[in-house]
Amino acid sequence: MYEKEIEEYESIRLEYQQKVADKMGKKQWMEYNEILFSAHSCAIEGNSFTVDDTRILREQGMAMIPVGRSLLECTEMADHFRAFDFMVSHLDNAFDESFLKEINRLVTEHTLAYRAPGSIAGEYTTEDMAAGDTVFGDHEELIARVPKLMESTQRAIDDGQHPMIVAAKWHGYYEYLHTFRDGNGRTGRLLSNFILLRAGHPLLIIRLEDRSEYISALKQIRAEGTDEHLVDFFFKVAINRMKSELAQKRKNTLPIMFF
């Protein structure tokens, strides 16, 4: 299963690594990804920052709040930067419950008091959750499943299953546990990329324009009892991103006629 998707993904990944990622150098490559990923991951949750806004904030800090953006949005983005930096600098960390909690703590550290007064960043919810039109299950039962999810995912990584499949399957299950008071989506997308980065793969960046398809793929896990749609979605998003940036590279290398 997924042999065709894996073959296409791996053939493009090798070209992408050689012609785009390696040519940038590790530092610039990671900065580029951090800005793009942070902008879209936060936008999926309602943050109005554009990619350019995100770049300005990353380069100049909270002293330069982009016009028309709220302090709350700036703070949320700054927290996401810290969580991203922590993740990238701890790729040798075990994929376990404590790591999950630390990522969520960093993601929500300076905004949770506003969104959920009395809640503690990085600690599980103490009440049942709902998001959009989805009512999640009993929070105590769902929280109790987290250790097993983390352990089984680590085994899948150790067993050499394809990182994209592992990242998608983990993500789909985790999002429906919805164990934190806030930041579940951002935390889940960060940890999915932790799985990919640790395996030496490019980041998966789910763009704002793909939000509807992304949410639909997540919902189909419960509706149809399969994560096949989400795995397909992950492969499609990754392949389309690499194709698009390779095309940009070719186009922007062509000579320009001045006269």
C-alpha cells in the first residue's frame, strides 16, 4: 500500500534536496521553512499573519508589529517560533509524552491565559473539548491513550516505516484525542514535522488554502474508520510543494532580457 505515492515522493525528494535544500545551506533553509511553516500553521487556526508579516516579526521581533495585526497574534506567532526552534534543536529527543507536553507548553505559553483562563500551558485539559462542529470524546479516556500512541509511533519509526506515513497516521490519531485546552493543531503539525525532520525529510507545510481538504481528511478518519485519506493528503501536499519550488528554481534561474 502507498507504493506509488512513496515512489513519486522519493524521486522528487532527492531532486528537491539536491537542487533546493542543499543549495540554500542548512541555516537559510531552516529559516525559510520556519517562516513559511509558522505563517501557514497559525493561519489554519485563524491567525491573520501573512508570510511577509511572519518574516518581519521573525527578523525584527516584537518591537515591529506589522500594521493591522493584533498583539495577541504577534504573541502567538512568537510562541510558535520558540516551539519550532526547540523542536529543531532537539531532534534526538525521544518521541514521548513529555516531549509532546513541552511542545504544547511552548506553543501556548503566552496566549493560553487569554484564551482559557485558569488553564496551564503544556498540561492536559480538565474538561471535555469541542472544536468547530466536532465534539470530542471523554477527555479522561482520550488522555489515557496518549502514552500508547507515543510508544506505538516510536516503534513504527524504529521499525523503518516510511516517515510520511508515520507522520500522517500519528497526526490523524492525535488530533482526535485533542488532549490540550489549546494549541492541539499547531502542536500536532510540529510533532509530525519532528518525525520527518529526524528522518532527514523536508518539512510538510499545510497551506491555508488547503485547510478545507485537511480538515475533511481528518474528519474522514472517524466517519469512515480509515486514515487513508489523510496519508494521501500528506503525500500530495509534500509532493506539490517540492514540485512548485523546483519549478520556481528553474524559472528564476532563466536569464532576463533587459533590452
